[in-house]
Amino acid sequence: MIESDELLSIRAAELYYEADKTQDEIGSILALTRWKVGRLLAQAKASGFVRIQIVHPRARRLALERRLRETCGLADAVVVSATGVDGADELQSRTAQAAADYLAALRPVPRTLGISWGRTLDDLSRHLADGWGSGVDVVQINGGISVNRRAGTAAATAVTIAQKAGGHATLLPSPAILERLETKRAIESDRAVAAVLDEAAGADAYLFSAGAADAGSVLVDSGYLTAGDVAELVRRGAVGDVVGRYIDHRGAVVDPDLDERTVGLPLEHLRSAALSIAVIAGPAKHAVARAVVGSGLCTVLVTDEETAVHLIENHPPVSDSNGQ
């Protein structure tokens, strides 16, 4: 572009975007045809002189979504804007809202939705609108009965998501992690529990989040593990947990004994699912997000733009189906 055209494009852009002039008005001011003004505005955008940013809390970063899909081999991606976010809680809420919007827009609507539990999905359940689906049944895919006096949200999350879709919730009546392997085997052999796990294994779609490997884990807050337990898991390579199972950077289970005492679907069900939606956001979860995406635990990722850039720049490797 010659210098005169470059300066004209900048002037036209200033008048259009900052002075709110119409293209006809700009043509009169600059003594140009409307067609010439339109071309100058297009050149200003193409040359990077104009950057348009949508700042609504529910705005999405479509270019990042495309790059995330292409780089990480995802079937789909949702990337929310971090503009104006004030802290981790607001970022989680914004990401949960985006996941709720995505779930409501799914076509075909899943008849049975398998879900995990935790703060992010509890937040998502609150953002979902009544009537987001029609007759969608929800089933828990991992145990969630709290083992301390703090009120658990697992059952409430499943019930809320199901009720808002005119369906019913099937709850998994078990803690997430048992102290003894014999107890876990006895619980999973119970006819009622086995029926829930069978229903979960046959779900049309899965929805889950992931936790960072730190003392702030919901598994610590719920009384399943201590901060010391998590520190030991980190020493052994844990980067976070998915449906109560701690994984390393490759998506492999770090503690087979703990995994054996964990009630719920194994990770292979998520890896083999046709639709598996992960909702993960925030700097503290970058490592576990890489593990989830890189090991094929999800087909769809809902995240924030900083996490999306981290994943793209680090090119999560595609591992085999067992996460080894």
C-alpha cells in the first residue's frame, strides 16, 4: 500500500470507529467515493491498524478456537474471553457459563448425560437455563458422597442439570474414594451401584472438569484426601485429577493403588467416548489441561483464552489410547 493510501485508511478508520461516521459521511469528508472508503476500511483491518475486541462476558475467541482444534486434534473447542475478568472465581464462572451455553446448543441433544462433580460443574448447573434440553437423563460417573460434615454438591449438581432438562438424575450412592479395596469391590458389586455404573458406561455424552494437584482440591475439601496425600501424589508426578483419578502429564494414573480404591468409570470410557466435554480454566490448571487434551480424554474443550494459548504453544502430544 502506498503511503497516501495507508494514511487515508488510518483516517477513514478513525472517522468510522472513533467518530461514528457513516461511510457516506467519511466519503464527503475525505472527498472519496463510498466504494473507496469501504476498501480503505478493509485495508485498515487487514494491515492490523484496526483491532476489534468484543468485551461481553459471554464473548468467544473464535480464531483461538479454530487454532486449538487444529493444533490439538479436538472435535470442537470453546474459548472464552478473559477481558475484564477479576480473579479466578469470575474466570471459572465465565467458563462455566460458556459450557452451559454449549451444552444447551448440542444437536442432537444427548438422551443420557454422564457427569462428574465439583465446583465448576456446580457452577455450570446454576448457569443452565430451564428447558435447556428435553427429557435428558443425567447419571453420575464417579462417587460423590461427602465423607465430612461439609455439604456436598455432587447430588445437587446432577439433580439440577436433569431437572432443568425435564429428565431424571441417577445418583451413584458411594464415596469417591474408599479406604479399603475390599470395601470398594463390595460397593461396586452391589446390584444398585452396578446398575448405575452400567448406565453411566452407556451414556451418549460425558461432561467433566479437572482439578489441580494442590491442597485446594475438592477431594481434599470433601475429606477424601489430605494435603499431605496430594503432596505425595505430586511427588510421584501428578498434575491433577479427572473424575477423582490423579494423572501425570501423559494422562496416565500415578497411583494404581489409589485408583483401585476410586469408585466410578475408568478413564478409558472418556477416551473412547464419541462426545466427551471437558471444562477446564485458569493458570493453576494448565498442566492438567495439557494432560487431558494430550491424552485424548476429551473430544471438546471449554476453556479460557490464556489456557488455550498455553495449549497451542506447547503442542500437547497425542498419546496412545491408554494414556501411556
